[in-house]
Amino acid sequence: MIDDAVVQRTLDRALRTGGDFAEVFAEDRRGTSAMLDDGKVEELSSGRDRGAGIRVVVGETTGFAHTADLSEEGLAAAADAAAGAARSGTGGAEVVDLARLDAPRPNEVLVPPEDVSKAARTELLGRADEAARARGDAISQVTARTADSRRRILVANSDGLLTGDDQVRTLFSVSCVATGDTGMQTGRETIGHTVGFELFDQVEVEELARRAADRALTKLRARPAPSGAMPVVIGKGGGGVLFHEACGHGLEADHIFKHASAFEGKLGEQVASPLITLVDDGTVPAEWGCYAVDDEGRPAQRNVLIQDGVLVDYMWDHIRARKEGRASSGNGRRQSYKHLPMVRMTNTYIEPGEDDPDDIISSTDHGVYVAQLGGGQVNTATGDFVFGMTEAYLIEDGEITDPLREGNLIGNGPEVLQRIDALAGDFEMGPPGTCGKDGQGVPVGDGVPTLRVSRLTVGGTAA
């Protein structure tokens, strides 16, 4: 994207008035998406965005500027702006947005990936729509979407680092609505990996569509979820988002520095059941949160955060690690060149245990089995959370019985970690996700084996 000599001169310019650290981050991103709704293709689009962000650190102050102009003159202007912002402050981060007048373009150019035609995309969508509707007349609406992106980055800094990465991600999702006497219910299936369109040599979109339709149809006969504290069994894969949100964010070093984490000051302490080993791993092949280097140029790595229930480390970006005199853990990420990097998770998961998943169910007299969790809210300072259950069932006399209407799980992340009393060996990664933090979204993965929380509050509507 940028000649090495130009990168070097830009770094020199950023530091010429004095600075402790300077960094150039350049990005070239292309994306394509297609969506079918109610049997019609509603969207077929491509886009491209490219530019560079320049960061300069002076003491405790960070200056940052970004530009879509990758010429040497454009980079020099951004370097001057970032250096000026860093010198003018007394602490914190200051961002300068370089305004640019864009002349009208003569035409819009769609840029699909080299090997995939529009016809091939819409054909995938049509197959999914047909398979979902074949599950029954109660399926009243089907929405299918495919999306892919290619993100090339260059990272260079005043420590002498020059590196880059080329990330390709492909995603397919199906959402179905079933209509019956109890109203409308939805079911959704999503698959996504850091691979190209070879994804569809490994995954049948028809099977994804059938599972989404069956989930919606099953929920038509759902009964109200119970209310109160009870044992909750979380199924493999789909419950990983709970630990990503309720525990993972509290283990990011920036929350520790801000005194906004329930895990602050607890290194070396028992913070979870001895069954639990929690890992964040950006090297898991093909998973949604994997990459070769993070957005500060540090190689991705496997980071054990909790080992046998003991808190052993946090996740780190370069700047915070530098203050502590240690190495980054490869968790410095940013949404785009327009954003400063911050500490972010990659693929976060609980390692498998030794219990049999069927035994976990059969030894639970009464409770709730959660197959899939939805969105929620978390207070990282306390660990308190509320999560929606998008697919859940009642456990009665050690058996999974009736499906439940959507309710909530209400609890506290550190307490949930302590209350896990059974952990199976059937580990699975969950669907791809986008993690939001301070206005930035990045792709992440999460996963769990089947596990049981001995006591967790279910917020349902049953009397």
C-alpha cells in the first residue's frame, strides 16, 4: 500500500518535534454482501475503504490523525497533525480528523471478490430460502445473507517494526419466522470463518436453513420460561457469548487501568471453579477472531487468562504493556484506520472438561437448558449481566422437555465462574460475532463445552 521509504520518512516526521513513540497503520478493505428477503434479492453491493491512521505518543498524551490520502503529502499532513495533538495535551488521547473535499466521482464501481460471481451468491441465497420453506407452511418469512471481506493492513512504528496482514472472512446467515396460534417465533443460524468462499465446500446452506426453520417451528409450542434462581445448563458453543461479555471484558487491561473491572487486583487468586481454564486465542485456525498480527503489528498468540480457576493474566495492547514493562499479548485491535487501537478479545473460550454432557443433564432434577444465547448488557466494573435466551428448554427429572419462550439470564460474571460445578468434553465454538466496545466493532469468536451453573437467576414470565 505504501512504499517502505515513505513509511520511514513519515515516522521520522512524526517524531521530529519530540515524541516517545510513533506508528503508521494503513488499511485497504473491500467488502461484498448480498441479501434475499421473502424470495427476492434485496441487496447486492460491494465497497472499498482505504487510508491510514498515525499515532504519536508524548508522555501520557496520545495524538492521532487519520487520512484517506495515502500519498506522501497526505501522510505528512497526518503526521504533523498527530504530533501537534500529542504535544498540546497534558494527558489522555486527542484525535484530529483531517477533513478532505471529495470531488464527485463519475460512477460507482462494484468490486466483487475475484472468484465469485453475483449469480453464484444469489444462487446460495435461493437454495437456503427453498430449503427453509420446505420445512412447513408455518414458515412465513425467510431472510438469507452472505457477506465477505478482504482486509489488508500495514503496521510500522518507531520501534523498528514493519509488518502486515491479509485477512479474508466469509459469512452466511439464515433467519426464519414461523407463524402459529401463539404468534410469531424466529430462528437463526449463522456460520462464518476467516476463509474465502471455500467455506461453501464445507458447509451446506440447506442444512443451515433447515436448522433455522426448525428452531422457529419448535418455539411455536414453547411455554413461558420459569422465574427464579435455579441450575442452568449451558449447551456447547452457543453459550460462549456469556463468558465473552460477562468475564472477558473485565480481563482487558484497559478496564484494569481504569479501575472498571471486577477482576482488578486479583492476579494469582482463585476467581473461578477449579474446573475452569479460560483462554483467549487469536491463532485458532479459520475462526472468526483469528489473524496473523494484531492492529499494532504484534503476532497473535494463545493467552491463558484463568488456569484451573486461578487468574493468571490479563489481555494487553502495546501501549499499556509498554507502561508495565512487558510484551503485548497481541490483543491490540481497531475497527479501522480511523480508530485508535484498544485491548480487545479474539477467540475466547472455556477449555473442555471430563464430564459427559448427558450425565450433566440427567443429574439435574429441575432447571433450564440454554442452547443459544442472544444479546445482553454487562457492567464490567461489577460483572453484573442480563442476557437473552434465544433457544432454551425446561429440564424436568433429569430430562430436557418443553421449549421455553424467550427469557433472560440474570447474574454476575465472577459468581457464575465460581458456581460452575460440571464441565463436559464436547467443546464447540459458537457462531461468529461482532464485539462492540467504545463505539468500535471487531470480529470475535467464542466457545464453550456443555457446562452447568449450580445457581443462576432466570427471568421468565411463568407464574
